[in-house]
Amino acid sequence: MGTPTCTIILPTYKEAGNIGNMAERLRELYPEFYILIMDDNSDDGSKELIEEMNDSMITFVERDPADRGLSASILQGILDTKTDFFINMDSDFQHPPEAVADAYAALKNGADLCIGIREERTALSFVRWVASWGAHALAMTTLWLRDKKGSKDIMSGFFGGRTELYQNVIREYSDEMDHRGFKALFDLLKFGPSDVRIDEVMFKFGKREAGESKINKNVMISILGQCEPFGKPLAKIAKKFTVDRKRT
Ligand SMILES: Nc1nc2c(ncn2[C@@H]2O[C@H](COP(=O)(O)OP(=O)(O)OP(=O)(O)O)[C@@H](O)[C@H]2O)c(=O)[nH]1
Ligand SMILES: [Mg+2]
């Protein structure tokens, strides 16, 4: 085996029901890729499951509890990547492991960024579907105002990129990025160069296999805060009217 050229980043929070199967499946399909699990101190046996695999291609990172956040985990995962390319995906099987091959092919073929486009969003409830399209429209406007390239699915959590390019973007704009939110890709598009080559690959968006969703109203509001020109004040107002009891 030559030197690995790709790292699959798996952000996780309380995914003990999925993470073992996910890591095994990815190892079967992509024996030459590193796997970087960015875990926010799940304390549900995830760490032990991965330790039992005793696999040198898998790194389990226990993140700083003071820095909890999905985007924070993804951004740190990109900064920790030591291969030419990274591919980020959810750990609950909503992003099919088989789709990694298409994203990797696009990156090898010269794309700076490859975005997984959710083909069928039937896994989303009607409210989530409407919110998702509303957020997409606001995000497209933001990117257009900044003269940046958009995508059919800015809110996708399945994307890969050229590591060096996006490490530089994160280092330069980290303070302006939304580390607590769910939409790291939006920030990479927003703060990345205007002339990047973006490829898109379609994939069938599934239902989570086990465990519970971590998304909540605060996450939706944080997306609003990432949008311009009025996102930040609108997000502040929305927060005042919302009390979310689900986030743990
Ligand atoms: N490290 C880290 N990972 C997280 C956090 N919140 C969610 N995740 C992971 O991010 C991925 C997406 O989270 P989900 O809760 O599935 O969110 P979602 O897919 O938008 O929502 P559903 O469609 O309801 O599943 C999963 O792999 C989660 O384990 C967090 O605070 N920290
Ligand atoms: Mg999910």
C-alpha cells in the first residue's frame, strides 16, 4: 500500500449505535483511507467500541469539552488531516459509505471541493424540508453577495476537499466562522476563494440507522446567523422567541 491520500472525517456525538458499523464498513470499502473520528466526549461506549477494533488506520479524537460543536469538530478534523484530501460525512448512515468513492474520484480528478447532493430528501420531515430550502435560499443570496460560488446543496454534511486549500481558509477565517452550528460547508464556501472548482455528486439520502438526531431549533437559528445581510440580527430576535429544551 502506498501513502494514503484521503482521510474520512466522522464527527460524532453519542453514536455508539452506529459508529462501530460505520467504521467497519468504511474500512472494508476503503482500506487505503485514514478514518478520523471527531468525538465530543460522547461517554456512551463509542470510544471503547473503536478501541476494540485496534485498527491503526482509525484515530479516535476526544475533543475539548469546552469546544463542543459539530462545525468545530469538522473544522478541527480538516486541520488535523495529514492527507491530500479529506471527506467529511455523518456517522449515522444518512450518507451512504459507498458514495465516498464518487467524492474521492472528483477530488482526484482536480476538484477543489466536492459536494454530496441529497437526491431524495424523503428522510426529512415536511418542516425540516421547508426549513432546509429556506436556509438554502438565504445561503445562496449570501454567497452571491460575496461573489462566491454556490451549490445545489449548501446545507449538505457530505463534502470533501483539497486539504491544504481549506486548512488555509480555516486558519485565516476561523474567528468569523460559526463553530457551534451544523453547517461547516456553508462557511467553507463563504470564506473560501471565489475561483474554486466545485464538483457535485448525487447520493441517496437515507434515514439514520440508530440513535437520535442532535439537530434542534438552536441549530436552525445558527444557520440564519451565518446568512447576510440581515442574518445576525434576525437570529438574535429568533433566539429571544425560542426556548429549546432538547439540546443536552
Ligand atoms: N462532534 C460532534 N458531532 C456531532 C454533534 N452533533 C451532531 N454530531 C454528529 O454530526 C452528524 C449529524 O448529526 P445528526 O444529529 O444526524 O444531524 P442531522 O443528520 O442533520 O439530523 P437528522 O436528519 O435528524 O439525523 C452525526 O454524525 C452526529 O453524531 C456535536 O455536537 N459534536
Ligand atoms: Mg443524521
